[in-house]
Amino acid sequence: MAELPPLRDVLAAHGLTARKSLGQHFLLDLNLTGRIARAAGNLSLGTTIEIGPGPGGLTRALLEAGAQLIAIERDDRAIAIQGEIAAAYPGRLEIIAGDALQVDAASLGEAPRRIVANLPYNISTVLLLAWLRRIQAFESLTLMFQKEVVDRLAAAPRSPDYGRLSVITQWLCHVQPLFNVDKRAFTPPPNVMSTVVQLVPRAQPLAPARMETLERVTAAAFGQRRKMLRSSLKSLGPAEEILAASGIAPTARAEELSVAEFCALAELLDRHEHP
């Protein structure tokens, strides 16, 4: 690894303390950051994108693993640290000063693109949904979330964690939870356990559907998940007619449906609205 000072010294030198408003929890254990980088696979080709690199523990590990890296950071204090890392790895690290919510990651760098990040918890699912809309631009997403979010991403039908995020993510990606990270590994420690998960885009979505319509159907169904579908889907129009055409019992509840069945409902709704 290039000669860089210990991360705690970097924090002290730059006065970098985590800001709750930015969802910051810094990962300073280089063994863990190295494990995340290895989990992301071969980083020597294309472009690796990191979100919210903070003091740069994961940044260092990704560069050491051979990545051509683009880091998106909105905290000026951390941008200065990233500049020092860039100087230690000439030509390998590009820093984008800005809000990841406003950056089109799918257009950055050269393919194959992958995102590897310890995400700011306060915007993690919003970022994920934005990337899912452009998922074919990415080779993989290797991301750290709160464990409860990963539980939702990977949840099966008829389980309490199964919901909108499960359906949309599994429709587009293979979801593989990798390992948990204890809250004590972070500075400051969050209140919850974290989990690293890898999402690999499917060659084709699991079943035909339009994302906008699938989002509407899952929002209606899981928005009133205790109700039968004939009630929860009423806001979309002729719920009984669509359910009958799909072969899904109108007395079923959202958590009972497979991803493919939600896609079938979305397709039927589209045909009804756009005959």
C-alpha cells in the first residue's frame, strides 16, 4: 500500500468528525475495508465508483486492489483527504465534489462499471433505487447498508421483511448478502448492525414489466399490506378485473405474491391503461 498515515491520524489532522446530517459512520479497520474490496471481485478492468469515501479507508483498499477509482464526496473536509490519497496513487483516483443524489453514476468512467461503497445510511435506499433504474450500466454493486435494509433486499415472499424493495431489487438483480459488520467497527458506532451485499444485474429482468408500473403496483399493495389485494389495489383502478385476469386470488395479500406475480399485475395494469 502507498505510504499514507494511519486513518485516525488523518481524522485528527483534518478535524474530520462524523456529521449526523450526512449519515456518516467512518470505517477505519483496514482489514474490513480490504475484505470489502476483495468481495467486489476483479477491479483491474473498467471503473470503480465509491460514494461518500470520508477518511478514505475503503478508498485505499480499492486502489490497492487495482481499481481505477472515481469517488463522489460532498463533504469538503473529506475532499481534502481524498486529494492526499490521489497524490499517493497518481492517475488512479478522480474526485467528484458533489452530492451523489445529483450525479449520474451510470455515465461515469469506462465500462465495466461497478459501485463499491459504505453508503451514507440516510440516503442509501434512495441511491439504490436510482441505480436500479440504470442497472444495466453496472457490472455489480457491492454495498454496505444497515442490516435491516439487506434483509429486505433479500427477503422471500411470506416473510416479514418482504416488501417493495425486495420485489424491485430481485426483479432486476441477483441479491447475495455477504457478511455482517459489527457496529463497533465504525467511528462513531451506529445504532445497528451493518451488512455488505452484492447485487449483480440479471441479463434480463426476472419477468416482463415496466419499472414505473411495477413501482405503482408494489406501492399500493405493500402500502396496505394487511389488506387483501382486492382492497389494497383499488386505487389503481379495476383491481378485481386485473386480479381475475392474472389468476391471483383477490383475497391474497401482498406478502404472498412472488416477484413474477407482481410483474404480471403490472403488465395487466399497463394493458388496461394503454389498450
